[in-house]
Amino acid sequence: MNIIIRKWKYFLLALVLVMGFWLRSNNLYTWPRLGATFDEYAWTWLGISILQNHIPTSWSPHPEYTKAKDIIYQKTHFRLVTPYLEHPPLFGLIAGEYALLSGVKDMFHVDLQHIRGLAVLLGVFSVFMVFLFTKELYGENVGLLASFLYAIIPSIAIGSRLVENENFFIPFFLLALFFTSRYLRTKRNVFYIVTIIICGLLTLAKVPWATATIAIFLILLSQKMYKRAFLFVLGVLPIFGLFFVWGLYWDSHLFFSLWSLQLNRYDIAFNSVYALFTYPVLTDREFLDGWIYFGWFAIFLLVAKDFKKHIFIVLPFLAYFLVYVYAIPNELGHGWYRYPFYPFFVIAIALFVKEYFNKNYLLTFFFLLLTGLSMLGQSWTQAFGFSFMVFRFFLGLYGITLLPLFFPKTQKLSHAISYISLLSIFLLTIWSVFGYNEQ
């Protein structure tokens, strides 16, 4: 019987991965549109230039670069700079190698059709890592639900189509956390060493990905493994130091000028945090996604209920939040900076469904209201226009789930309506992804 159940769960996981691939592949080269962010070209050009010409070259607007050339490519102005040193080269090398393997001849034959397949692969890998990491912490059932949510939520599925460094960071951050959990459970040093290597390599993809090192450092401290925590950081630093070797080799003055720019280019203020709630953005366009809003609530619920029990969710989330506030404040049209929050949101929501759905009627209603009405707006309303009748029908349907607060004998009706509502929200969520456009 256990073998049958396990095989059934593997089958469900396969379906989730197929769903994740399907939703990310749909309209892959259309939405987000070309130019939603030309970071996709920046990373790819960086890798191709290193692989073919052995000199880091990409586009950048920063005046610190003196060797620059203005070009028009695909009817868009770019300022090509050499050597490009504002980011480490690892993710660029991966993006560039993928483009070359996909048939791109050189930097000026890049298009979305030859690069976004990498984003889909990373997106499906992230869906799998959400399952693996959540299963490690909370079991297969919660893992399956969390991975399913990560596969279908619009902000995640659509954002996963972009060749952005954040979409590379997410699965490997989760992989590092997975190995950390395994290390704490088994005390096998191989997991500890592999985690150091992963975290070190992440800093060679983008400097803010030191988030992974900070998160695992905090987790080890929380377990009172003080020596191991500091040795972990000392193990990552030499790998991160390779970025400085890279920068000093090409142009030390430019390298440190760019560091100074990156550390001082933003006005740090509370509006960067405030915008997370008031400016719902997917890429460079506003997109109201109730799943993301409820994710914030679910995270806070974990903190309030049992911080120590959920340190593998709360501390990594907190680590990225601190890095976000310190180094990645509100910048209009840069929705991908928020993507690393999302795995922890979906895990927290999956735990909410397990622990509160149909058990706390007020929270169940709040969950249905926030996710359901927003997905209704992104699917039905986008396709057919707003309808008071449809809106009030769903509002009334969700309201039935509150009846047991006043009439205890209505529990069975409330539970049935809750599950029907949840299923309908899943369908509306999938519809929202298929119907997404930026017209």
C-alpha cells in the first residue's frame, strides 16, 4: 500500500512539473513582451562576449564606463561598454552558453526565441526544488501543494519566463537550504561542503546573492553551531573573492568606481518597503495578484505562531528582505527584484492551507476573498469585462464559509463550499496565466 501511495505522489509531482512547464511555455516569446526588460540581453551578451571574444561586454547606462559605443539593435538603443564589470560573470556565462547552443551565432543574433528556453528550464527546476525543500521540512503532501502553487501562481509563472538572474538564484538558493537541512539532520560534512560551494558560486552570479550565505549563517547560529557558522562564511569568502580578482584583472579603477556607484545609487527610504504593498508589479507593469499579498500574511502568521519551528522559511525570507531593503530598494519597473520572496510565500501558504483551511473560518474566508477576487479580476474580467453579478456571486459563495461562526450545524455545507471555492480559485489562477497580456 505504501508503495502505491508513493508512486501516486510521484505521478502527481510529474503532473505539477508538466503544469509548470506548460504555463511557462505558453506565450513564452510574447509575454512579457520584448523590452519589458533588456536585462535579458545584458546577461546573454555578457556571456557570449566572454565565450567568443574573451572580453566582458554588455550594455550599461552608467557613466563610469569610458569605453562605450552606441548601437541600434532591433530598433532599440543600447550603449555597449567594455569591460563590463558591474556584475559577476557566472550567470552571464550560463545564459550565453545556452544561447550559443540554441543556435545564436554571436551577440547580434540574439532574440527571445533563442534565450527564453533557459528561463523555462530554470522555472521548472524551481518548481521541483520547492517540492524537494518543502518535503524535506514538512512532508510530501505540503511539498506537493507548495510546488503546485509555485507552478500556477501568475506572478511566478509569468515572471519565470524572463532570463533574469533572480530566476537562476531561486532554485539554487533552495538547493543550498535543502543541503543545510540535510546537514543538520545527518551531520554529514559532505552536505556542509556542497552548501559552501553553492553559496560561493551564487555570489559569482550576482553580489546580492550573498543572501544565501547570510541565511544559512543565521540558521547555523540559531542551532548554536557558532564555529560552523563562522567557518561557513570563511569558506564562501574565497570563492566570492574571485569576483575581485576578475575586476582587478580587467580594470581596477573602473571596478571600484562601479562598486561605489552600486553602494550609493539609491535613496534608501521607507518607500521601498511601502511599495511592496502599494505597487504590485510583475515585470515593468502593474499586476494585482492576491496570492502574493496573502503570501505576506502567511509569512507573518508563521512568525507569530512558532518562529523556531519555521526557521528554514523565516530566516531565509528575512535575509532576503534585509538585503532587499539595504541594496535593492524600490526601482520602478523592476518587478523581478521581488521574485526571491515568492518560494517562501508559497510554502507559507501551503502550510496555511494545511493548518487553518476549514479550521479557522474567518481566516479561510479572508484567504478565499483575497486570492479568489483577484484571480477573478485577472481572468474573467480581463476576458469579458467586469460584471457585478459575477462579482457578487463569488462574494456570496465565499461568504457561506462564515456560516459556522453563527450556525454550528452548517459546518458540512461550509466545508463543501470552501473546497469548491478553492478548486475554482485554482482554475481561475491557471486561466489568469493563460490570459495574461500587456496590451
